[in-house]
Amino acid sequence: MRLAITHEAVFRHDATVRHSTQHLRLTPHSSLLGQVVDWELELPVPAYKSIDPYGNVLHVMTLDYPHKEIRVIAHGIVETTVEHESLADKLPPPFFLHQTELTKPDQAIRQFAEPHRLAVMTPHQLMMLMAALRERLVWTDTNQEHLASAAQTFSAGVGSSSHLTQVFLACARYLGVPARYVSGYIYSPGLPNQQVSLHAWAETWCDGRWHTFDVANQVSNLPHHLKLAIGLDFLDACPIHDVSVPEPDAELDTDDWGWMDEIS
């Protein structure tokens, strides 16, 4: 399937700031899951482009002049497939057993995950874990960038796709399964100008390949997802992250929207 995707994001400070820096992981790269035909970022200033330790395309953008708003547009053409990724990519799968401050399981998460343990974990068993999590947690599509740990989300019983994904990662790694955080786009095909949204899901290493798990939507076959970045948690892979030192009385809000068309 060939898709033309456009995504626009606007950062708004409630007071003028003199300096800000954003880390942008808004560029997909070709893999077994899809080929990037063309992709471009429209930014207010030139950005430094690099490949981060996970193999993600990272743009670092710094504005050194007074401003209250930043507008970023990502657009391009991709061809998607529903193949599984069989390669271990840049880092070996065991690396993704590491817990972070955002995924470290507390006693409640360990007690929840333990009944799902098998001597050899399988994709089917992880599907059952995902289903059990969705019975326990409510998905909300707000506050996607609000930092909350897996333990905090599990205790609250509600969270964004990012938060639910981190709880799943905490459980999977506790059960001995390499698991990584994935950020990207989710879209609805079949009709023109369908909405494209930023989303998060997980990948686990079983049977010699990466398997995908969208905890929020309870699906493991993801033909309507486009991967942007991977990492151990949200901070490693979030598509848009303001890393500026906050100025007094200057809070940041982000609005984003996107759309796509299927093209021949």
C-alpha cells in the first residue's frame, strides 16, 4: 500500500521564550515493514540530523531568538507491508531486557505479570498478557507526552498509548522477554484524507523475530501503523520532545494533526 502522509505540529508557549530546543524523531526509515519513497521535514530553522544509538533518524532543532510558537510539518510517501521484522537491527535483542525509570515494575506489576510466565514465552502468551492489561487499564488519547512511569500508570488505571505501552514493556521484560518501545503514526485506510495520529506500541523478540503489540487497540497485526522510532521507553523514541530548560511562567502546549491518502 502506497500512502501520502502529512503531519503538522505546533508548539505554543504561553509566554515568549528566548531559547528552545526540540528533539524530532519524525522521519521513518525503510525496513521490512515498509519503504520510504520520499520524506521531508519543514522546519523554521535548519536542524542537525544524525542517527541515534537505536538507529532512529534524529533532528535537533534550536531556536535562539524570542518566540512563542514553533510549527513543524512532516510529509512524504511510504509503501507499507505487514511483514514481521526478522533481523535484530542495530542493537541485540537482549539489550531490550533493560528496565528504565519509566518501565521499572513495582510489586503490583510483578504480581500482575507473574501468572503469565511460561518457561518459554510465546507470542500467544504475550497476546494474553496484552488482553489482561487492557482489562485493567483504560486508554485515553490525551496527555501523550505527560511523563508517567509504568508503576504510576498501573496504579492510576488509565493512560495514553505511550503509558500503556510502558506498562506492557515492564511486564514483558520482567517475564524475560526483550521488548522495545515504538513510536509512529496510526491511520485509517480506505477513505481519502483520513486522520493520522501519533501513537505508541511495543515490539517483543520471540521465535527469532520482532512481534508487534498495540496495547491500546489490542492488535498484533499492524497494517495501519508506520514506525518512526524505537527505544527502551518514551524518552528514547518520542517523535517530538522539548528538551529546553523551562523559563519561569512559560508552559508548553502541543497541538498536532495529520492526514493521509492512498495513492497508486
